[in-house]
Amino acid sequence: MLSTIALVVAVGLAGLAIRGWLPPVFTRLRKPLSAGAVLVAAILVVLAGGAMPAIAVVGIAAWAMAEVFGVAIGVAAFALAGLSAAATVAKGGPVALTIGGAVFAASTGALPYFYARHIASVHARRERRVTRLEAQITRPTPTRPLPTEALKREVLLSVERTEATKDLAMLDGFLRDLRDQIQADEAIFWRWSEERDTLIPQAWSTEESDRPEFFRVKDWGPLARWSAQERIVSFDGSEESTLLASAPVIAVQEEEKTLQGVLTVSCNSGLALNREALKEWMPRFAGQLASYLELFDMRTHYSRSSRRNQALIEAMQRLQVHKSAEALGAAVCEAALEVTSGRSAVLIRWLPQDAYGLVQYASRELALEPGMIIGKDTLVGRTCRDGLPLLLHDARAVTRSEPAYTSSLSYRPIPSMVVVPIVVEQRVIGAVVVEGAEPASIGVEEARNVGLLAAVARAFLEKVWEIEEVSQRARTDGLTGLYNRRYFDEQLRRVIAETDRFGGTSSLILVDIDDFKAVNDTYGHEAGDAVLRQLGKILSDGVRTVDVCARYGGEELVILLPQTPIAGATELAERLRAAVADRAVLFEGTPIRVSASFGIAGYPETVPHGDWLFPAADRALYQAKEKGKNCVKSLLTSEGLPMKYRSGLQ
């Protein structure tokens, strides 16, 4: 009974050890435990009188010794088991019993040992397979960003032509191996064309030939087409001598089967395989070919995505270094031209609350100045309002009836263009416009590149435009939209310094509304605000982009004209004075007519020092008021200035 219990325990421990379920402490102490097990089992044999279960326990323990210490120690353990059995038999058992017991011990002990070795080898093979798989998955891939020019159509076509040549070479090699394997004259893959509803030879096994040589189109062409349409294996020839075998090549994607083409093998003297073998093997060859085609398509798709992503990473790295709106706009337009085949690009900032846009940057060949207004009824404005990208392969007819940017410009034929809105949280903040040099020169893929570029640039543009807006508010008068006094003072110092450096004359115009107090007293202060807003619009519309128009205080406005002599400033002031007098302000249905007086001075034409320029213009304005208002007066010399200016004292 004791030996049977010991055998059950030994077998159970051996099974746990094989499965790896023993606690770690048994693994660490496996040598002393296995040696002790052999000694205890040997003693058990003596106590049990050579019972077979006890001898089997010794065998299991001996094999454990062999696994832990090696074969030599295992043999010694078996010798100890034999001695214990012999000692027991010497007391009265036959010699045959001892020999049989030893054999039983060895055989029963060998079973779990060899099973354990088998499990270990299987586990090792699995580990090797996992290691190979991990090595394949974790292979380093190139991460160096590509230049954005890599997304141009001609560059992509060149790269994909090279890849397609390699793919065709691999298909040709596969077809040559297939031809040789079944001893055919020729193996051909016919690509199915949905557009033309026909089969086109794409790859064939015949070396150094620009077309298949052994395929009898008139006889076998209908069979190949029938095989494609019915998706079955078809043959030509007799049962004993098959001349042609044709099988459809079908790709399976997400349980949807798509016809890729047809695989044909032919031999004018008869194929080596019989009809039954061809029925079995042709679908397998066609399936292998479909796997090749699927891998080629996946590689092409991955290659495109990889090039696009790396080029956009490079574009992002270039965009993030620009902090000003002008520099960032130039970088966005430059990148847009690099990822397309376009010849010119425009960046528009869209103001959704006002439903119009502003040109931020435009290529030099376009007659679009920064700050030009893009109306909501133009082609670009409508696209921004809709928030959807627009691709026109031929924009000439469309832009003839609907202006692309503004109706103030004369018609200019645009061969092709793409307009991609820049959207942030379902709100359009701008658009990237790319014009092509020829019709259809900008394709769908390049339009998609512009869309990805817009997605990359939107965060940078939003941040820069927000900073610019805050800065604009800090230097802008809230009522008139003109610059405020602080900004004017900064620009006055800048213009005087540039005049000192480069020479020439810069002029200053002071404008004051005549009898403005009477307007406020008669119509109210809101009417006075309306008069100021209209005066500010008249002045800002009438000056150049390099001129500085500001509200200096109250009803007094100033215009700073760099590199402009007094004669030019006087001509401008007369035009503005007439516009103010002719254009009534409509306030709550009541027209209000006002006039303004203008005072002009120039540096160094009027005054020898830049600090005297403003007092000189103020003196000229005072003279205009004295002469009856609604007029323009210029101070030609500093004689009319107070003594402290004429003497150079401040």
C-alpha cells in the first residue's frame, strides 16, 4: 500500500514538473530534491520487499536525476535502484524478479522523461518562431522626413514606375517558375480591365519578349475571357493532351471577392499534368498569384502613405519655426506648391463673423496684395462659406462668370485650381488656393496633399492669427478702425529715421472735422460716432498700404505719408476733402453733411528737424480753420511756427 501511494505521488509530481506548475522553490532546489527522492525511493524498495510500484518510483526519481545532473548521475541512480532491488531479492526473491524490476523501473521512468523532453523541444520551437516574428515586426524603418517635393505628381509617378517595374519582374519570375514546373510553353497573367471590359496581358514567362509569343489569341482568347466571366477553370484540348488551362485570379478582401484577372498556361504539344491535376493545381497557382498582387497593392499604398506622412512631417518642422503671419503665410504657400504641380498659391484668412476674407500671402505673379478683401460672393469666398474643398480641372469658364477672388480685378483665365478651406472645430478660418499652369494639371491626389497640408498648418495659423489680432487691437482705435495714437507715434519716429537715412521727403496731414461739436449737440453723440467712422473709412480707403492713417484724439485724425513731398500730400488731401464734403452720413434715416480741414507739413521740406513735423502740420491746420474751414493748407516754411521751434528749442 505504501509503495502504491508513493508511485501516485511520484507520477503527480512528475506531471506538475512537466507542465511547469511546480512552485519556484522546487525549481531552485531541484538538485537536492531529486537526489533525496532517489535515496528515499531506494529505501522504500527495501521496505516494500521489491514491490513493482516502489521500483517504478525509483525509476522516476532516477530520470529526474538524469535531467538535473546529466546522464552519468542518472546511470548511478539506476545502479542504486538495482542494488536496492538486488538486496531485496537476496532475501528470498528470484533473480528474474530483480531483472524484471530494473527493466520496469527504467521503462516507467523513461515515459515522463521523454515526454518532458518533447514538451521542452516544442516550447523551444515556439519561442524561435516568436523571436523570428518579433524580429520581422520590429525591424527598423526609415524615419528621416522626405522633402515636400516628394509629393509632386511627376516625382510620385517616377517612384511608382520604378516600383511597378520591380513588381512586374517578380511576376515574370513567378510565371517562369510555374512554366518550368508544369513543362508548359508559356504562362501568362491577364489583368482584367473594368473600364474596357477585356483582358490585358500584364506579365508573361517568355524572356526578352515585349508580348506573349505562344498564346493563340484567336483560339484561346474566348476561353480565357469565359474563365474570367464565369470564374471557373477552363481547358482546351483532349483529356489526354491538354493544350490550355485557364483559372481566374480572385482577390478576397473582407469577404468580398474581386476579379483581378486570369492565369493561363499553354503548351502546343500538351501540358505535362493531366486534366485532374490541373483542376487541382491551377486554382492554387491563381491563389498564389492573387497573394502577390495583394502584396504589391499593399506595398504601393503603404509607400504612398509613408512618403506623404514623411513629407508632411518635414513641412510641419518648417512651419513651426515661423512666428509672424507674413513669414508663415509664405511658408504655407511655398509648401503648397511643393506638394502639387501648381504654379502659384494664395493663403486666405477668412473672418466668418464678417463673412469676408483677407489675402495673407500670394505668389508674386498674382495681382493680389496682402490685405485685399475677398468677398463672400466670389468663388473662393463661397468655398469658405461652404467649408468644402473645391477642385476645378478647368476653371476658365467658371471664373469668367464668377470672380475667383474679387470683382475689382479684370478677368484672368485660370487653367485649373484647388481651394481647400482651413477648418478648426467646424469653423473656417482660412483657405489655401493653388492655381495650375494648365487644365487638369492639379489632380485629386495633389488636392488631397493640399488638404493634409492645411490640416498640418491650421494650428500654427490659428495661433499666429490670434496673436496678430490681439496685437492689432492693441494698436487700433476701436471706433474708427484706424491706428491709435500710440502706434502713430511709433511709426512717426520710424518714418523720420528712415527719411534721415535714405533721404527724400515725408509728409504729415492733420485732419479735423469742422463744427463737430455742433453735430453732437444737434444729432447726438451716436451720430458723431457715425461721422467719425465714415471719415475714417474715407481716409483709409484713399491712402496707400504704406501710409499710416490714425485717430489722434477726439475728432482729429492724422495721415503719415512716407517718401511723399508736400505737393503729393496736398493733392491727396484735396481728394479726401472733396470726398468728405460730397458724401453725407446717413444716421437713422437722416443725412448729415460735414466737412473737414486739412493741414500739411513736410520733413525736411518744411522743417529742418523731424520733431518739428507735427507742430508744423498742426500750425497749417490752424491756418485752414482761420481761412474758413473745409480747405487744405500747407506750411512751406517754419516761419509760421512758434518761436521755440524756429529757434530749435523744445
